[in-house]
Amino acid sequence: MTRSVPTFVLGIDGATFRLLDLWIDDLPNFSKLLEDGFATELRSSTPPVTSPAWRCYATGKDPASIGVYWWRQLDRESQRFVSADDIPLTSKCYWEFLSDDKRVAVVGVPLNAPPRPLNGYLVSGGPFADQDEYTYPAAFQSTLESKFDYQLHPDVYPSIENARDREIISDFEKMLDQRFDLIEWFLDEKSLDLVNLTLFYINVLQHKAWDAPEVKHLWKRIDERLGTLLNRDINVIIHSDHGLHEVERVFYLNGWLKEQGYLSVDPPAEPSVHDRLFDTAKSVLEMVKMKATLKRVLPESTVDTVRPDSRRRLMDTTEFETRVDFENSRAIASPQGPVYILDADLETRTELRDRLFDVTDPETGEAVFADVKPAEEVYAHPIPDAAPDLLVEWNDGFEIKDIHSEDPERIFGPPYGVLADNEPTGILLGSGPDITAKEVSNTPLLYDLAPTFLHLHDEPIPESMDGSVLFDIFADDSEASARSVRTTEGEEFNGVDQDREGSAVSDRLRDLGYLE
């Protein structure tokens, strides 16, 4: 079989035309790509969040197929919220199917840890990759660190207050260069059919600083590094997992559910003097344990920045969940909108759906939600019991949180913790020998990319994938455009998946702004 033109896939977490269009005159290589190829909006998963979106991208499946609906989700049987990172990915990723016959390199895809075997190279990505074990082959990690000084996670996670600090921007730029240096080395030195790079931490910065000059500076750096890749005889595809919009108002969904009588929460117990002394001693011990845990997944410099109150703030959220009276509650939500009906009553679901449509901001008069759908109208498969019952899409300018950690009675408020939040509309653009320069007629889905990349490289599409091949993006004279889709039954992944301590995962989510 003749070797096809290599494909370089660049995933940019949270990339949006809102910023790309704003800065396009200062991004000459993105401009060139738009002139030579195609550009279209890309519809994310529901909800449009890094978790589950990157797993949906990797597998070509929707959230109901992979069993992940947000960063944390309700375990109905135990009546507690569990980390999505604790849910094994049993589906194979598209690059694992591709590597049956081709050689691939995958760098930085989130929620892709620990690394699984493939024909080529894999470097796990943020936010949960373990500093001690993040490459396949395992021996490649020493090459990565000695040759590229590779840094898995930032030294300091940005907040609204420090996101524009020179040290943080310099650290992020260094990580960008390390990754592009690695990609160019792969293309120069290794015979690879597909190379996939994902930039995750740019989205963390956009959440905290939005359209600040420092964010533009990093986009210009991406543009500079993209220039050398566009000069190669390769296909280049750039996409995001979701988009972003500026936050003007916050709606606290669990606070509203509580106010409206759907969610019952027990009052906090008043601690005795003995309890306070015990809690103080316990907090010190937990802090020591937490730092020991974090040292296994974070750089030493980051561990040293963890403040004692970080654990306390984590306990605020967990403590609220422990006070939920599930027996007397009818509904509860995760941040960014998955809603669980607890009384298994379709009338409750219908009533709540109608009432959510009617929620308006008393300050602006604007409706909070653009859409509220039952799970069976969103997902293509029979709905698992673990799935949320309602999925919401919020209007431009709103952020959906669960409950305010300091003021649980608050329903609406100003931006809190982030300046920009997720939206379903992301980006998809590309150019190259096999890629069209025409307009794409329909809005593709995030799930469509996996089968498209397999078909581009003449591999069969697993029948279990929910996505479809995007023939619109292929050049008319390309082999991919001419050949028919082949299918295969596919198979599940049978290896050992991740098992990490929940406290470290929750703290990482807090650093990223997903938890208060």
C-alpha cells in the first residue's frame, strides 16, 4: 500500500472564532490556512465541556456511549458525585484503530491517561496526567525530558488575579514551544502517518483572561509555529473541543433548585469546641496527605504554592453534597447544566424543563437557557441509568454554576472565578493536498472527526462510532473523496485504565476553575 500524505491535527481547547476573527489580521498563518483551505463552525458534545468532549473526539462517540457527562457526575446508587476520571474509557480511540496499520503520535489530548499502547508514540495531556508515567513507550519519557525539557503541567495555574502575570505567560509560551518542537521532530525524524497535538492549557488562560493582550500573545506564538508546518507537504486540520464566550452573569442552578423546592439541603451542624479542635488537627494532616498526593501528579513548584485554605474550599463543595437530603429532593444539577431527576417521575422532568425555559435574569430580563432537552433527544443511543435526565444550553453571556460556596442562597450574580465560559460552537479548519478549499455545507459534529481521520487514511470505521465521515472537507481529486466508506465491528479496550485519588483530581479541577 502506498503511504498516504501525513496528517497533522492540532486541537486547541476552547478555540473560538470570537477570538480568531478578532485577531486574524495579526495571525498571518491562520489567514493563509483560511485562504488555502476551509473553515467552519464545529458543534461540540452536550454538555460542551472538556470532559466529556475530548473523549467524544477520541472515540467518535457521544457522551451516552462513553458514560461521561461532565467532570463529576451523580452516582445514583451511592447518592454521591464521582469524578469522570474514575470512569474507565472502555472504547478504543481512533488512533488506536489507526495504529493497527499505520504509525501515529498523539500528544497532549486531555483525559488520555494513563497512556495506552499504540503503534507509535503517546504523550498524555492535562489536566490529570501523572508526572511519573505519561508516555508510551514508557522509555520515551526520558527522551522527551532530556531532549525537549518537556513540562507536563504549568508551574502555577492562572486565576483571574494573576492570569496576565509575565511569569505565567512565559511558562505557557515555553510549554507551547516544547510541544511544537516535539511535533516538528516527529515529522522530521519519524515515519508517521498522523501526528495529533492538543493544546489544553491555552483554554485555562482564556477562561481567566479572555481576550487580554497576553492571550493574544500566545495565539500569535501558535500562529508563528504553525507557519513552518503549513510549508510541509502534509494535511493540516485544526479544531477545538468547544468554544467560549464572555461571561456577563452567573446563574447558580442548584441554588435555584433549592429555592424552588426541588432540592432539599440539611443545615450545617454547629461544631463544638472539641469538633473545631479536631477539625483543625485533621486539616493539618489532610494538608500533608494532599501535598504527598499532589507530588505524584504535579511539579514540585506547583505543590509548594498550594495554600492551606485550598483544602477548606474543597470541603465546602463536598460538605454541601453531604448535606443534600436525597430522600426529600426531586432534582440536583452539576455545574454547566446536567440535571438529574431524583424521584424518577416524568412529570417532574416535564415540569422542571418548562420552568427552566422560563428562568430570566431579574437584572437584565434575559432568558438564561436557549434550550432544555431530555437526554433521549440529545443522545443517539438507549440512555444509561447513569445519564442526566435533562441537558441545558445556556444563552450567550451566561455561566451556569451549581451553588455559590460562600452564599448558597444566591441565584444570580456577576462573573465569579472566570471571565469566559464554554459554548457549543467551536472551530474546524484545514488545508493540504487532500483537503478542500471550498465552503463546507453543513456544521460538523465533534464526533465526526474520528471517522473522518480513519477514512482519510483508508482505514475502516468502527460501527460503534456515532460520527460520520466529513466528505465535504476532502478535495474533489483526493482518494479519500473517491473511495467508499468501509466499516468494521471494532472492539473495546481491554487494558487497565486509570485509578487516581479523588482529592488530587478535585483539587486540579478547582485550579482550573470548574469547582469552587
